[in-house]
Amino acid sequence: MSTPYGGTTMLDRVQEALAKARADLAAASTSADLAAIRREQLGKSGALPALRRALGGMDVDTRKTAGAALHAAQQDITAALAEKERELLDAEPALAHPFDVTVPGLSPSGGRLHPTTQLAYDLNDAFAALNFEVYEGPEISSELFEFDHMNFPPDHPARESMDTYWLTGTADQRGAERLCLRPHLTGASIRYMSEHEPPFRFVYPGRVYRNESTDARHERAFFQYEVLLVDEDVPLTTGKFLVDTILDTVFGTPVLTRMRTGFFPFVEPGFEVDMQCQVCGGKGCRTCGRVGWIEVMPGGSPHPNVLLAAGLDPERWTGCYVNVGLDRLVMMRYGIDDVRLMHSADLRFLTQFA
């Protein structure tokens, strides 16, 4: 080969690089040595890439022969590096320091349930003992189930984008074609009642979505827990029994509550349950808005139009809804003063709950 490099040909230079790499590998004793050899021979400024850049000035036949020699040298060095790396790894001790096998090991830290999940499980167990079924509905729902079937009038403000997250591309639709992230759980009751035969006893926990500002008591995505009992003769006082069951499960002790008249399109009559703030003991704090009470459980008897939407005769069937603000109950149970902590993904917060 005629192309000279200081008195040597291209093939000579390739062989020199290959010989040097083999000699350096034979003397290498650490991973750092191997890294240095790899940079020196194969790196961007290494010997073989420098020779390869010189190929452009050669004639076609010479370039073909030199290129093949460079390719073979690169494969040779790469394989030798891999083999030397295996040898060094095999020669390294398994443990860098003496190991006493008699020392007791450390148990791995286990995962924990989020406090909202734990409370939902506790309520599920309590209602299972009362023969209630646990039901789960879809998080993506429609105007039909969330508003039309729930007796919301067409001009109700909850239907607007200021309150409900409507899915892009369906805003000009109506009914079942207008899709949204469910703003409450109550629409799932129609799904359940349409798929089963009465009487009904079921609970349905889940996440809901509201387009609202966040603060210590409000989140855009939060958890609810709904209870529905439907039978031929259900007095409104059943709501008090369901509320007592929930609060006894949460706190394990009597909790001061008050019931007041409430209006919701899907119930008639309706009520709201407030509980004494367990963070401040009713004295007033940021969690309760300085009033000492927190609204946690609206409910009431299913409106006749709701029962009709589920295919039931309102003259025969009646019942009782109770809708629980699950996140707020968790705040009361553990003395948490800001709901945003529960959705912060901060493991320091989660590890407090065994």
C-alpha cells in the first residue's frame, strides 16, 4: 500500500494500533485502564477513527483494502476489551469488606396504603357486614348519566364548563354523546340499578373531577364514597343509620353531627350532614373555615325521576342516598389540615400512615 504516514503505510499504522491495544490490554488491571484504552483506540479522537478519516484521500482500490483492515482491527479490539472486562469482573472479590453472616439482616420496608384507600377499604368492610355490594363505575361518563338521568334541569350551572370537565370533541353533542369526567358518583347508581333487580344495597367509592380552585378543603380531583339502599319501604331515618355506620367506622367513637335540609336535583326530600371538626374540636380552624363544622354527607331519598330513569316504579320503590366526601373524612380521621397534602405524591406524608 503506497499511501505514506511518516514513512509507514496505512496497513502499518493499523497494525501498530492493534499491537499497542493488545499490549495495553495485557497490562490492564482495572476498569479505569479499560476505559482509557477504549478512548485511546476507539474514542472520537482515538487512533482508529483518525485513520478512518484519512480514507477519503485514497483511490478506490486502496480505500477498500484499508477500510477492511480498519474494520477487522476495530472488531478485534472491541472483542478483546469485552474479554478483558469479563476477566476483571471474575477476579474481583464478591464483597469489598469482610462480611459477618451471623449479623441479623434488615427487613425491607413494606409499602403502605394511602390513607384514602385505607378508609375506603374500612368502609367497604363495614357495609359488607350489612350485606351491601361494592360497585365501581367508569370515570369517563356522559351528560346522560351525570345530569339527565339525575334530574338536573337543562340550564343547571353544573352542566357548564366552569364546573364540569367536558371531553374535547363532544361539547356540541347532547346526552349520551356528550362525554365528561364524572363530576360526582351519583350517576353510577343509574348504571347499577339498570343492570340489577331491586331491592338494592350497594356502595360505590371512586374519584371524581370538578373544575374549581384548590385550597385547604378543595381539590380538582378528589374521592367520594356513595351509599344507596332501595327497597319497598325505606324511611328517611335510614339515612341517620347509614351516617352513624360510616362515622363509627371512621372514628370508632360517637361524633357530634347535625342534619339540615338540603336540596339536590336527584333527591326528594334531601338533607345535608355536618360533623364537628375533629381537627379543632369545633373551635374553628383553617380546615373547617373557622366555623367548627364540616359538611361531609349530603343525601336523601331518590327523586321519582331518578327511579324512573333506572326503570323502577316510584310508587313502589323508595330508598336513601348518602354521599360521603371521602377525602374530608380522612382529614378528620388523621387530623390533616390541608387536602392538597393527600395528592402531593410526597412520600414523607404517606409514610406517616402505617
